Amino acid sequence: MMRDLITEETFLDDVVCADWEALADIGAGLLEARGAVRPTYVQSIKDTVKEFGPYMVVVDDLVFFHGRPEAGVNETSMSLVLLRDPVYLEGRRIMAAIVFAAVDNSSHLELMRELGGFLQDEEFLKLLREHGSREEIMKKITEGAKLE
């Protein structure tokens, strides 16, 4: 499913931004531009982070921005943004962001399972952390996670 959602149009690399909020705007903006989410969804992500802290930084250097379906999700969608330089969320370094929007709990759970595989795939994480090429990253997403 990730291979269907992260495409050339929903993947940015070598991005420069000031902070985690700008990063959320950029990643969610890719989804908003496609009509997949409304502006209220971006604000729900920021509100959730402000309320619950940096739990969305799921592994070192990777944040997984998400909100509730009722906060403005029109269709299940996902984006990937790679940073040139890190930003920080309460001291946690971020080099890459995945923004995820699900229309319901079942699609949310299915994508979470798939993402969990990628989060255990050290080769994939290394590509995100060390500025791997777009081609390598897209190939990895297309092939799926490789668990050792």
C-alpha cells in the first residue's frame, strides 16, 4: 500500500525548513495539494504534537506525522519529506518525515503494520538518514521492507 501512496508527487528530498511545524506543513501540503486532506488536518497534527509531545518521532531521525480521520481526511494518503539539515522536536532530531492520513481505522491499521516493517528495515532507515537517492528510496518502497 505504501508503494501506491508515496509517489513522485508525494515525495520531496533535499528540503530546507525552519522547524518541525514547517516540516508538517510541507509534508501535509503535498497531500492537501492533491485534495487528500483539508487544511484542518495539518492543524490537528500540530495540536496533537503540542498536547502529547514528541511521540511521533518513532525512531531516531524519523517522524511519523498523523492525525484523526475526522480532522479532515478525504482519502488515505501518505507523503515523504527528506531534509537537508535536521530540525528538532523537543530535542529529538528529525531528518525525514512521513505524513500519513487515513480515512478510517482499518486502513490506518493496515498502513501502520506495513510502516512497522519499514521501521525495522535498517537499510531503508539508513537511506532516509543518510540522504539516499530518490531512486534508491523509491525502489525500496516498491520492493517492500526487508526484515532480518
